[in-house]
Amino acid sequence: MAISELLIQSTLKVTIDPNTGKDFVSSKSARNIKINGDEVSLDIVLGYPAKSIKDDIQKLIANALLSLGSIGKLTVNVSSKIIAHKAQQGVSLLPNVKNIIAVASGKGGVGKSTTSVNLALALAAEGATVGLLDADIYGPSQPQMLGISGRPESLDGKSMEPMQAHGIQAMSIGFLIDEDTPMVWRGPMVTGALEQLLRETNWHDLDYLVIDLPPGTGDIQLTLAQKIPVTGAIIITTPQDVALLDARKGLKMFEKVNIPILGIVENMSTHICSQCGHEEHIFGAGGGELMAKDYQVDLLGELPLDISIRTQADSGKPTVIAEPEGKIASIYKEIARKTAIKIANSSADYRTKFPNIVIQNT
């Protein structure tokens, strides 16, 4: 049977991307199909960063098409293209930032900042261009977690250049003040500082900007919802009942301001003894899963209470950088991939594609 574009399309329609659950035709991933005799080439353009699974996708496509038996030579080019997706209506877009991911928790001490930095690093490891904004004005922790010191530069006297570490761009109030200086500010000053950090940083063509929010549902979270174009939010919790109670409040806050919930991450799901390796649920079990089920959102991942996560973050080399091939890093990468896919499956933002219409008297 002679090979044809229709036959290739039909085959790709029943070939499912295991990461998205969609076929490569309906997702518009299959492009530029070219046939020259028994030679076939095509591009697979994914809507999410997938560096670590690129070869798997390539093999999946190749096996499906070569099973047709009529192809002598097959070339499958797999790449990713991240586009901007919808945020809240009426909020102005941020230049050079396609998607903003807010990482939040209802209470402190649940590992939100550690998850934020590892999420950002995992997205970058998968091939995306990523920024990290430390929005905790009172207690900035990302400078230490990223191992960055010094002050950001200003090339034009108006905006700041983001700091660089481990392949991501970063900004924090911690870069602008001394380490032991307390921020004795009232709410309006804090929210003003957050907006300045966000809008006066010269972000460079970001696919994703991860915002590490302070805990709670106060001024900063409200400012984020009203003035910053957030693509979606991730809620961090632990299995403990008290943490879940506060996490539910955080989730409901984002729902009320029409910011989509990308999913829930459960930290400290199990404790792994550093001496014997014994694993137990010291904070309870299944809390994040139950919360995800109650609110019909995804449980993006469950992370153990492991001393290495803390020591690596404190040393300025978070887990994804310290042990990139390790088990915990793989969990962070899976969380990052699920987050990116969730965003890719949402509606695209076309506001920058259309020209402004101006009515003039002629």
C-alpha cells in the first residue's frame, strides 16, 4: 500500500500522547508532513516543555508509522513551542512573559518556597525559559535557595535586570536589602513593592514566570488576583488536617477571583528515615488526594519529608540541580510537566495577536 498523507494522518489520529491523553492530530502537534517516494518526514510540536521525554515521543511516533510497512526512511523532529494562555479578564499583560504560575499555601511551613524553586528549575530542565519571583516581601527566601548574592543591575536607569542562577531568571526583595533588615511595612507598601518587582524587572522572553507567594489570603494575594495576569495557581499543602483546612481556604480564594487551579502538591506525604530508609505517614495520609477529589482538581504530585530536600535548598542547590537524576527530582519534573500540560490544554491568549482599532475623524 502506497504511503499517503491521509494514511499518516489516520495513524497519528489513533496514536495517543501518554502525557496529555490526546492524539497528535487533534492536539495539532503533527505538522509539516512531507512524502518523497518512500521517505517521510514530519514535525511533532508539543505545547509543553518535554526535554526528558523527547526521545520517548519520537520512538512512539516512529513505531506507529513504521508499522504501516511502506516507509523506507522516516524522520521525526520533536520540539516544543510554549504560547501564552488566558489570564483574568481586564488585567494588562506582562511584557516578555507568556504564562504566570502562582504557587500558594494557606499557611506557612508546608514547603511552598522549596516547591516553587524546584518547580521553576524543573521547567527549565525540561527546556523552557523560566523566571522566579519571590513575592514574600517580609520573609524572602529565594536568594539563599538559589545561592545568589549581590544587587541587580539597571541598564537603563528605569528597570532592573533579573538575577541569574542555574539557568533561570530571578527577582526578590532580598536582592535589594541587607539580609538582616526587617521589612516593617504596611499592606499598601508591600503590594506596591510586589508590583514594582514584577513590572520593573526586565524579564527576558519567559515561557513561565513562577511566583512564590507568601502564605495566607491577604493583601499580596488580592493584588495578584486583581492586577497581575495569572495563568493558574498551584496549592501546596501537607496531609495534616490543619494544613489542609488552610489550603482549602487558599484554593477557594483563587476560585473566587477566577484564577484557575492547576492542581495540588502534597508535601511531606511520607517520612523517609535517613538511617534505615523506613517510610511512614507521620502527618497522615491521603489528605491532598481527598482535597483534589473534593474540588475536582488534579493532584500534581506527592513529595516525601526527606532531609536532603531541606539541606540542598539551604545550600543554594535545590534538589533538581543537586540530584537531577534522583527520585525526588523526577517527582518535581513530573509535577512541572503536569503543570505545563494543564496550561497547554487551557485557552490560548490572542490579545497580543490583534491590532488596536482606533476610530478617527477623516
